[in-house]
Amino acid sequence: MSENTRIPDVPDHQFQSPATYSETTKSLQVDQTYEPGLRRVPDRIPWVVGLIIVVELGERFTYFGLSGPLQNYIKNPYVPGADLPGALGRGQAVASALGNFFKFWAYASTILGAVVADQYVGKFKAIVIASGVYIVGLTILVATATPAAINGGSAFGGLVASMVIIGLGTGGIKANVTPFCAEQYKRGSAFVKTLKSGERVVVDPELTVERMFMWFYWAVNIGALSPLITVNVEANVSFWLAFLIPLIVIVLAAVVFICSSKLYVKTQPQGSPIVEAAKTVYVAISERGFENAKPSTLSQRGRIEKYSVASSANYTDQSVDGVKKGIRACKLFLLFPFYFICWVQIWNNLISQAGQMALHGTPNDLLQNLDPIALIIFIPFLDLVVYPTLRHFKIDFRPELKITVGFFMASMSMVYASVLQHYIYISPPQTIHVWIQTPAYVLVAFSEAFVVVTGLEIAYTNAPESLRSLVSSLFWLTIGVAAAICIGLAPVSQDPYLVWMYGSLAIVGFVAGILFYVLFGRAPNQPAPVLDSVEATLGQGADEEAQAGSRKCIDQSKMSHNDIVVLGAGIIGLNVALELSKRGYGRHVTVMAEHLPGDESIDYTSPWAGANFSGISGGDANALRWDRSGYSMMMSLIDSEAEEAKYLSKTESTEYWDQTPSQDKIMSMSEYLRDLVILPPSDLPEGAVFGIKFTTVTLNAPAHCAHLKHLLSQPRYGGIKFVRRKVSSIQDAYLQGTQIVFNCVGNTAFSLAGVADSKCYPTRGQIILVKAPSVKVNVMRHGKDYETYIIPRPRSDGTVILGGYLQPGDHTSQTRPAETKSILSRTADLLPTLKNGETQIIREAVGLRPSRQGGARVELETTPEGKTVVHNYGAGGTGFQAGMGMAKDAVDLASDILGSISSRSKL
């Protein structure tokens, strides 16, 4: 059977001139469901995120713990018993320069960490490798910070070597840990739910990611309190012990992370995404814009052959949009270095400023801990009080506005530092109390909650999945750029220039904040579309009406429908739901899908197919068995006039092959096809070598899918629940209490986390929907590199599908005029009736059949999390003819688990 189109069935009075599928899509985008009147709230954060946050806390404890003593270690000489501890005696300018070099290198090396993760080993392995590098660098630092090493002259060389190695480790972890953390939450779309209070709210994944990063950064700042320990150890014992403590902590953090490996969702590297992104940018530059760089546009303009990358299966309209979105995120980061120039001061120059003040026993590098302490208090206050209050009053505190506020706060911090430095200069030495520095640290801390947390969120949410580590690394790189600029400021980062240095940074931060707002802060965000609802589809007609009054008090998460989830509502998923219903499990089933029957989308194949039973399938044992089973069941439905057969019809069919099919296939067809006749050579068209006539089944694909959904939703079929929901991971399909998921996602199996089947690929087909009432027969010709077919649609007032093509790996969604012309010519030669003048073209369209190397996958699997999934996808163009047989096999595989579920409502 050929699923060769995504064209909706059009009644007589709705005839149109030829139109491409993209025109239909544009009109549908206007109708997406938004619920702007409902309050938006974050979802629950997966518990495994907490485990990663604990590991990140350990890494940050290490980084800040070793960084805290560095200013004194480099600046002051080694004089046992002195008021200020020291080791190298290189002075403030060198200390500031080396400190800034360390920060520059640590954050610049995030690019290397991103490349290793995105292109070669994945985020998890990249973090493990970086942890090992980190440990090696710290070991060198501890060994060369002993009194013997300092007196022996090896401390400076050891410091530089350890800075380089530790910087590599820090960059590898920093680039990957935040996107790895966020990837544990896989829900891709907002949904509506009713709170215990009765209020209906929109659960927004963007707010969830925001909350996740806030608490992630909260944990970072718990770890950043480590200088409270290390600077006291430095002052009272020794530097080597101060550095040993972070070494022990990073070893423990790495052990915990590695031992938890099986708990994480891991996204595998995807070839060469960085190279592919660079090629996409090149095409966009050459074509003067990303819209012009899309393969659909290039094809329409006849320029697709100009770029080799455009012929790649991974180069799609969606991938171009992803790179475009990532570039926009990077544009937002362009002004961030001017913020981080201010931020960097609390880790070096303000420590030196404290050394000029009255310490009263307080280490001069202790006050830097005011920054994480303020954040530990401020972040929960924002998440639990400020942001919920703003959302309650429908005040949209957009990411761009948060960043602008953060710039201004950092500027105010530098104003305070400049004024304070002025009074230090005009006052007697060490008479101003060191704690007067507090506002400078607190203002920077508050600014971080707006700038850094929001920057991490933007880096993750705007990056293509294959480039999340890279875009995150570009965010962290802005700190490296700021540190490099501060290295250039080293000559003025000392007396008597510090008043003007701080004042200049205040001006830079303020102007950068204004520029950021002018460039990015004034465009309002579009509300996130609500693609699903946990309250959706409780049934049809009287059943739905009866439940409407009590809907708010129903706990949907505990309904029996959650026991079994069918992921995908194409013909494969619908047939699985039908098979489960017939076995009595309908009341336990939820069908979950981004697209439901009645939708029009390039990503939703089944409702648009020119569906029939044909010889298009392969000759392997599974395909032959599924064909036979599907044909027999569909014929039985028609013979018994079952409700499921409303849009099915027996039709005379003639099929030709340009290459002789296998003997196994011929023998199999001859055993069950009704009225089968093998055609003599004299009846074959020129170039054909084999042909048959038989009674086939044709289907009105869009009407059949919609009808199945309607039937399955009715109480006598078990009242199967249909939920519109987009998932990014197979784990996202498991509701509370779900015992088994049937994975019927079609083309999405290639990219769905937890499945990621690299054998999957789309097979493009182009068709024409025509009105041709005189066409009553099914005719097909199977060529080596093409398919020609004429498929009448039952109960459609004479509409017929003409096709087509078989183009593996081609994602192009636009129709091609040359192919339309070829289809009209080939089908007219195959069935001259089409030349009688009555044929009217209604529409042209493109479909992407969900194909798979080696054939469809029907297989039971236990996930690393111990959950059961039955995979059922990859039928290519045979979903309608093989779907019932595949569904039977899939449900049979789950019989042991299904046996534990109460069997009810058997048909």
C-alpha cells in the first residue's frame, strides 16, 4: 500500500488551483492554540537534575576554592608569619594579569569542550574526560605549592602549568554541564492543568528551564562559598593544604557523577554539527538571509545544486531555522563582555582594595564570599516570591529586560567601588573598615541572578539540540573575553589609577546596558503555544457531556488510561490502539501525539496518504507476514460491514513491475490475494517484466484516520483518551502509573531521545490530488527509482491520487514543477482514461514516508530506567497495508505486561 501524500480529501465544492503544501502550512500556523489568559507556571524539575546539581556544586567548590587564594599566592612574597599570606611575590599587576589569564583560559576552553562533546563523545563522556584533566592539574598545583617547592623556585612554573591544565578541565565541564542538566527535562511543549485550588494554569517548559537554571546557579554559589574554607586554611596553615581540599572534592564529585551514569538521559553526538552549522551560515551569507538558505527556497529558485551541503539529508528547513535561532542567541551575547568586565573585579581588584582597608582579623580575600551568600538568599527569593508575584499580575519580566537590569546593577557596583577607592586614597592608611565593601559585592551578586542565569537559559533554549554545548560555551566565552580585556587593563589596575578604572567600568557597564535594551529589549516575546492538555479528550458525545461538570475535580494522572500509552497517532499508532481496544484494554489507553487526525503538517504523514494495498513492500519474511495479515483483516472488515471499514473499499487493481519481484513474494501473494491473475507478457506495457490483477483494498486515508479516532474515543471501544502532546524523549511519554509505551512515532524515531534510531530516514514522495470520477480502478507501476500510481479514494466524490516518487533521504517539502509534469505524463500513459478531459487538478503536495534500513522495527525493549517500550515504526510506504499485522505483533510482544492489567470492555 502506498502512503504517497499528505493531501486532505476535498469535497466537490472546494476545488482549488494547484497549490503547494507550504501554503497550507502557513495558513495553519495562524490557528495555533494559545491561552494568554491563563497564568503560566513552571513544571516539576526531574529529580535526577538534583543529582547533577550536587555534582556541579562539587566542581564549583573546587574552582572557587582554588581561585580564592590565588591573588595572595601570586601577589605577596613568601614570609611565614606575615599578616598577608603569600608565595610568589609578583605584585598586584602580575597577580591581576595571571588571575585574569586563568579566567580567560578557563572560559575560552569551553569551545574545545563543546567541540569534543557535540561532535565526538557526547556531553556525559566529555564531562568525565574533563574531570580527569581537572584532577591532573590540581595535583600539579598541590605538589608545587609546598614550602619546599616555593623555596626551590618551582612554584611559579607549577602554577602556570596547572592553570593551563585546570583551565582545560573547567572548560570541558562548564560547556557541557548546564545543557546536560537541562536535557534531563524532555517536555517540549506547554500544557494546561488544573491545580488543587481549581485554577487552570499553563505549565510552561520555558519557565521550567528558567527555574532549573536558577537552582543550578544557586548550587554553583553554594560551591562558591569554598573560599570561606580555603582562604582561612591559606592564612592559618599553608597554600598546599588550601589547594588539596578542592582536589579531594573534585575527585568525590567525579566518582558520584560516573557512578550515576545509568540514571541520566544522554544525547549522543550527531556527526559534525559544527561543520554543518558553519556551512549553513555560509549558504545564508551567500543567499542574503537564512530564509533564502532553506532547501525549499533554494529548490524553488533553482539554486539548490549550487551548494553541496544542501543535498545532505540533514540539511532541512528546520535545521536552517535552528542555526538561525542559535545565531540570534549569540548576538545577544555580544555585549556580555562589558558586563563581565565589571563582574571580574570582585575576584581580583576588590580583593586588593580590601587589603588597603582595616581588616580587624578578617582575611582580605574573605569578602568575595558575600557574592555567593547574597545569591544563595536572592535566587530563592526571586523564584518563590518575585517571579510568581509578577506572573500572578500578568507582568512579563522578559529575559531581555532581566539582562538589562543586571547590566545596570553591575554598573552601580563599580560606581560604589570607585567612590570607596577615592575615600581610601584621601583617608589615613587602613582606617576604613573592610566590611564597607559589602554593597559592591551584593550589587554584583544581584546582577548575576539576572544576567548569568538568564544567559544560560537563552543559550540552551535557543540552540539547536546538536549545538547546545557550543552555544553554551559561547556564552561562557564572553567571560574569557572580559578577562582578556582586563589583562590589557593591568597597567591601570593599580595605584593611583583605581578610582578612574572603576569609574570607567561603571560607564562601560551602563552604556552597554542601554545598548542591549535598544537592540534586544523592546521586542515582546510571543506566548508559548499550548500544544497539549492533561484535560483533553475525555470522550465524545454523551460520555464527554456527562464528565464535563466534574472535570475539574478529576485527577487525570491517576486515571486508568495512563496504564498504556501509544505514542503517535498516525495509522500505525491508531492500529495499535484499535488492537488494544479489541483485546479489552481500551479504558487503559492514552494515545499521545503532537499531531492528531484532522491536522495538516509536513511532520504528520498518515492522514494524507494515497492509501491502498499493493505490491510495493519488500520480500522479507516480516513484510510478507504483515501484508498477508493486513490484507486479510481489512477484507474481513469490509465483508462484515464493520464500522472500521466505513472508508475502505474493494477495488480492482492492476500492478506492473519493471524488475521481477522475488519468487517468495510472488508465492506469498498468490496464496491470499483475491481474484489474482498473473498477466501474460503480451498484456504488459513496454519496459514492464511482470504484472498481476487482483482485488485490492483502497482507503480514504484522512477520513479513515479521523473515523478511527472518533470510534476509539467512544465508550464501547473503551473510551480511549487522545492527548495532544509533543515529546522530546521517550521518557516523556510515561505518565504516572504507565506500565508500557508503544512507540509509533514514524520519522521522529531518528531524533527522539531514548530511541535515536540512526537507521530511520524519510522517503520523499510527490503526488497530485485530482477529481476524476470515471477512474474506478487502482493502477500501479513499480520502477527501479520511481513509483507511478493511480489510487481512487472511497467515499470522496471521485477524487484520485496520482503519483509519484521514491526519494530516500530527501527532506524537501516543496513541490517540484518538473515532477508534477512527469507524474501527469506517466499516469496518463498508464491509464488513458485520465486524458478524457474531465480530470481536474485540485492540489499538489509532498509527503515524507517514515522509512528504515532493514525494514520496520517491531521490538520490545526495557529502557535503562527499567521501563518497557514496544517499538513499532519504520513501515515506509506500507503503513496502511501492514499496520494491522504490525499492531498484532506489537501487542503480542507485550502480552505478559498486559496480562497484569484488568481486561475490560472487550468488543
